[in-house]
Amino acid sequence: MFISFMLDGDYHKAGIWMLTIAIMAILVIIASMIDLHWGIRASKKIGQFKTTSFGLRKTVSKDKCYLTLYFFAVMIDACLSFFVPVPIASILMCVGEVVIEGVSVHEKMQQLKSLDVDPLTVAKAIANTYGVQDAEKIHGIVEAVAEGMRGKKKEAERK
């Protein structure tokens, strides 16, 4: 009802309409930041301890797309303001985007809850954390420690 309020001279209601639109846009950004937080936590669990600019750019790009679609919905609401008293397109777009982010957060929380220690996941975590060359050094150290433990076990069996 933004345009109809402006034409009627009711600036208070136009301000409330714009405040409503702004709050919904902020909700979309907050949902995206929550998703980013859980994404960082999930990546640390799989061994990517460094937050890369690629992931942050991906979030910013996603926010840009979300807000572009959201402001298209705002323009649709401005056109529909003569017929519909509430910004229905903006509300639907906001709810849709927040639900998408909620599903993404839920998936990341499930990923964090899984306690399955798959050797392949451990190997990937080591390779991601230390690099492939350092992973071979770590493999050598693990083999040396395993040999040492086997030797101690044989000595204990002899006694």
C-alpha cells in the first residue's frame, strides 16, 4: 500500500509499510548469516579449518540474489498496493528465503551430529588441513608409531 498511502498523504502508514519491508529484508540477511555460521562449523568438522574467501563470496553472491528477488517482490507489492492492503509478495518471498536458509542450517546441523568416523573422511580432513605432501609425512609418522606399538606389544607378550 506504499504508493496509495503516498498519494493519500498518509506518510505515517507509508513509513510503517517501508519499515515492514526493511525488517523482512534484514530477516533474510540474518538467516543467511546464521547459515554462514553453521557452514563454517560444519566445514571445520570435516577438516577445513581455514575460512576461504570463496565461501564468503558464495554467501555474498547468495545474499545479492536473495535481495534482488526480494526487491522485485517489493516492486510488485508497490504496484499491487492499490488492490492488496499488505505487501503479500514481499512476505511470501521473505518466508521462502528464510525457509531455504533454515533447511540449509538443518542439513549442516545433521552433518555436525553424525559421529560416523569414516577413514576416507579422516583422510580427506588430513589432506585438506595439511596438504597432500604433508599428509604423506603424517602417514609415515603414523606407520612409525604403529611399528613402535607393535614392538612394545611383542615385548609385553614375551615377558
